Amino acid sequence: MESIRHIFKIGRGPSSSHTMGPAKAARLFQELTPEACRYEVTLFGSLAATGKGHMTDVAIVDELSGIPTEIVWEPEKFLPEHPNGMEFAAFDELGAEMLRKRYFSVGGGDISETGKREDDVSVYSLSTMNDILAYVGNRKLWEYVAECENADIWDYLDTVWTAMRQSIAGGLEHESTLPGSLQLPRKASTMYSRVQAMNASLQHRYSTPVYAFAVAEENASGQTIVTAPTCGSCGVLPAVLYTYYQQYEHNDKKILHALATAGLIGNLIKYNASISGAEVGCQGEVGSACAMAAGAFCQLMGGSSYQVEYAAEMGLEHHLGLTCDPICGLVQVPCIERNAFASIRAMDAAVFALISDGKHLVSFDHVVRVMKATGHDLPSLYKETSQGGLAL
């Protein structure tokens, strides 16, 4: 498995698969064709079906530095390698084709030339939770991360934590209408004011989903967020971590350790299944985010590594089968509310794991395999095409 840096990417929303990934592909292709005078980019399958709502074309054109670019949309044509396919063609000043190349956006802002996830550099020798638990014994999962990553991983996670807090602050401050045809007003700022007027116990409970709302609205507006593990699910983990930071303990070091554990959980899901909504539905995005947040919160509250595994398992298990059916292809409805509710579910899963003996029939590794199989069984209508479910 590669570094957890690939789970936590700082960038602009609204979609890791549809904006961050294609922008990266455009940048790579332009590096191969610096003399090109014109580009043609064809988007296929899910990438084309919801690309306009996700501003895929804007991301690509912006990255190609003002060189004339034609975008061709092929939502009915799915390439066999992956639902999020794109083909770049470069032409010289006489109109002759210089180079044609295909890329696939495989989730979390990552790009592949084969449609399969290609690890950058293998950092972790163990790639299942059961093997890791057997190896760490009574130690914490973050200690395994520290053992495998470079020493500067903590500086990177500190940058991630800062960006997460800034996205919460920005979301609570901004009052405007989200971009796109739905013309949805932002809600986080008003919701936060109402929660602050509640009694202490309700504030304690409902601040978390408001934080998630704030980050998800920042993402929908194309602002800077952290993939955790994707743009569409970026609100869950920051909301849970910030709740602990505000309500329990201002301890940045413990937060960074929790981020490391969350990154490891997300990495295991990404490596053994998928975090791409176009490939496995929203269970791979919000479900994975819930698992990451549940494990992180369980650790922060004093849970053992086995209890962390149980919390993460519940976070993913209870999102099995969740479809990706965004209305108008926008990362707004139902995405923003899903972030909010998953943040509450993550904390509930963590508390349930803490008050139990940690024993359970279905392991985290089993649920990851089931999620992958379930995602492949889902009809394409329910995997980021906006052709089924709520999108209708």
C-alpha cells in the first residue's frame, strides 16, 4: 500500500473523481505535449454523465493554460477499464494529431492509465487489518503508520489538520447560494447559530453534523478542502475530529495520531476495494469516510486497536449498498446531508465499540470485501451517472 498522503489530498472541490482527477490528467498530458496548439478531450461514462455538474470541463480547460480545447461528452459510452474514462488528443498548428492518450480517474483524485489503481510507492508491507492487528499487538494503529511512513508525515498531517479546520471555519462563515442549477442556499451558518442556542447536551450532539455540513458546502462551492478519502465525503472526518478538539481536549498531537489511524483505515479500503463512487457507489465514499472517522474517534476516546477495528467495521458495514445518485450531477443533494449523518453514525459506532467487549462476527476485512462485491453488483444507474435513484 502507498502512503496515507494519497488519502489526504488538499485541493479544490467539488469532486475528487470529476475535478481533481481530470485536472491532474490534463496537467500530465500537457507535460507530454508542450508544443500543442489545440486539444480535444473526450469524457466517457460516469465522467461525462455528471461532468457538467461537477465542473469537469472547467477543471480541464483551466489546467490546459488557455490553449483551445474542445470537450466531447460521451455519457452512454463506458470504457471497459473503468467508468471514469477520458481521452486526450493533441494537435499541432497544421491540425495534425501529435498524441492521443487515455486516462482513468479512479477515485480520491488519483489517475490511472489502465483503469486499475496503481500504487505510487509501496510503503506498507501489510495490507489487511487482521495482519496489522496481529503485528501491532497492544500498540496503537498510528504507531504502525509512524513505523512505515517517513518522519515528515507528521508535518504533512499537521498541514492537513490546519486545512480541515479552515474548511470548517469557512463553511460556518459563508452565507450564499451554492453554484449550480439547484440554487441551494448554504445552511451551515444558520444551523450553527441555532445549535448554539440549544442546551448544552443538544449542542454537544448536533455541533458535529453542522461541522460536516460546513465542509461539504465548502466543497460544493469549489473551495479548498481535504479529501477524506474523497471530495464528496470530505466533511465526515473533519467534523468528528473537530468535535473532539472542541468538546473534549485541545490536543493537536492526539488529533494527528487519529488522522494517521483514519488514513490507514482509508488506505486499506482503497487498496482492497475502492473509494470511487463511479465504481462502487457512495458506500465507497461516505461509507469509507464514516469508517475512518469512527476508528479515529474510538482511538481518541481511549479505545484499543481492536475496538478501533470494530468501530471502523461498523462505520462501513452500515453503509453497504449506498448508491451514488446526485441530483443534476452536483455534489449537493444528497451528498451534503450524507456527510452530516455519517459524522453522527461514526461517533455512535465508536461509542458502541468502546462499551462492548470488542468481539464481533464480521471483521473489517470481510466488510471491505463485501463492499467491493456489492459495488460491482450495483447497476451503473446508481454509480455517479445521475440516471437513477434520487437523481430522477
